[in-house]
Amino acid sequence: MKERKKIAVILAVVSGLVLNGCTAQQSQPDDSVDAEDSGPQIGLSIDSFVIERWIRDRDIFVSSAENLGAEVNVQNANGDVDEQISQIEYFIKKQMDVIVVVAGDCAALSGVMKKAKEAGIPTICYDRLIQNADCDLYISFDNEDVGRLMAQNMVENMPEGGDIFLIQGPLTDDNVKMVRNGIDEVLEGSNLRVVYEANCEGWLSEHAYTYVKEGLKMDRNIKGIICGNDDLAGQTFRALSEERLAGKIYVTGQDGDLAACQRIVEGTQEMTAFKSVEEEAKIAAQYAVKMAAGEPVDDVAKTIYDGAYEVPYLELKPIAVTKENMDEVIIGGGFHAREDVYLNVD
């Protein structure tokens, strides 16, 4: 009996030591970093992954930055502006070397981005320009040219003119306004008339379906629909299909999503304004690492006005992709595999 009691006591002591050891280990902060072993620390805050392309942007940015010796802390705001502000404040508190932001609301983030700058942390606006924030770099595609490409496609396909819809993204995304400027520039003086337009809050594609249905109740004799991106074009196609109008109405979008490329070769979407996110993400990662090392971005000559400041602007060019150049641009460029694009055709 005495031996059993001794064994029980020993086991209790050992168990206590193990438990205490585990508790101590768990109390270590998850984000603890050994400063001597780590490279540049980059904070990446993304509005949400509602749009397909952002997952690709994230993966390429992270892998590119890591290949350059940096560590990336990725935060997803899930479309919540307050959450995104909190994420950026967290990055400031952690004294990140660089903060990169895909903004959900280009006006609401101004204050917190200025706070980062005041803390001495370089900031990059990725793809969407944050207003009145005096960020250190803005990298994006020529968004007005995106609008011009989509509108020009409509004009070329409908020289006789006709009625069209505009199904756009949210006005909180400054790119939407730039794209609209490009669309208006081309449509001015043409025979195309915008008879219905709507903005999809939060880029939620379900809104596009509802708006197209609503617009068709007012005018079924439309010739085309310009969509803010390929995700919205997907729900536009769904609405047109239900009305037996798919393939009879010209539809345009942007981003080069796989489903959009499939619709283009199938004949139910006319074009997509393709933007090489690989190029954008890789260049952004290179500049983030460069800025983390304290190097200036004086090699960026172009600037863009954010409402209060001139911001260095790395401008990339979109490409209009149709059935005719799908193989050359999308497949030849390695963006999508041929068997995936032509899945429903071959």
C-alpha cells in the first residue's frame, strides 16, 4: 500500500510539472518574433476575399516577399471597415516595417494610415488608392483605362448603338469612380445610352443578379451590360440565362477570372479587362521589402493625387481579352490552363 501511495505521489508531481510546463508554453504570445532571426516584417491587410483575385494576390505577394527574406502577417477584414482599421492599428502597435493595404473603404482609412506614417512606418496602397492619406506608394492598374477598354468593346460591337446597363462596384472603392470616368469618356459622343445603373455594395455579386433582374423589368431591349468585375458578370450571366438572354446581350467585366474566361470562349461574355495580378503582387512585394530597408522610392516618377497629396504611383496596364486573344494572353501567359478555360467547349 505504501509503495502504491509513493507511486501516486510521484505521478501527481510529474503531472503537475507537465501541466505547468504546458500552461507556460501556451501563455507565450502567438505573434512573438525573435528579432535577430527574422527579416523585414510586413503587415498586409486585405478588405475581404469576396473577389476571387485577392486570394491569388495574397499568395503571390506572400511568396514573393518571403523569397526576399521578409515575413508577412496577413489579416482579412471580411468586409468590415472597423475591423480593417483595427488591423492597421495592430500593425502600428507591433511596429511593422511596412504596412500594405487593400482598402475596403478608401475614405474611412485615411486617419489610421496617417497614424502609421506618423509612427514612421512606410505605407503602400495596393490596387486601391486611400484618400487624403499621404501614403508612400500606390500600385495599381490604370483604372480609367479599364473603363475605356470595356466601353470601347461595347462601341465596337454595337456601332449602331443601343441601350446598355452599368452594374458597378461600390462607391467606397475609389477604383470604381476611376473606371466610370474611363467608361464615360468613351461613351460620350457614341450611340450607346446608359438606361440603368447600380452599384453593388461590398462587391457582393448577388446584388448584380438582383439589379439586372430589376433593370430588365424596365427595359428588355438592351444590347449590352458593362460589369464592374467578372464576379458581377457571373451573376449578370445567371440573370440573363433565366431570362433566356444569355449570349444575346454583350457582357464585359474585368480581372480575367476563370469562369469569365470560360464564358468568353463559350460566347456568353464578350471580354474581360485582364490585369496581371502576378505582376502587381510581385512588384508590390519587391517595393515593400525595399521600403522596409529604408530605401526611397525615388525611381517612381509618376504621381497620383489622393485628394490632398501627390502619391508616388506605379501604374500597370490592363489588356482587353476576348475570344480572339484568349490563348495568347491568358493561356500563353500561364494565368489559366487551356484545359480549364476550354472545359465546356472542347
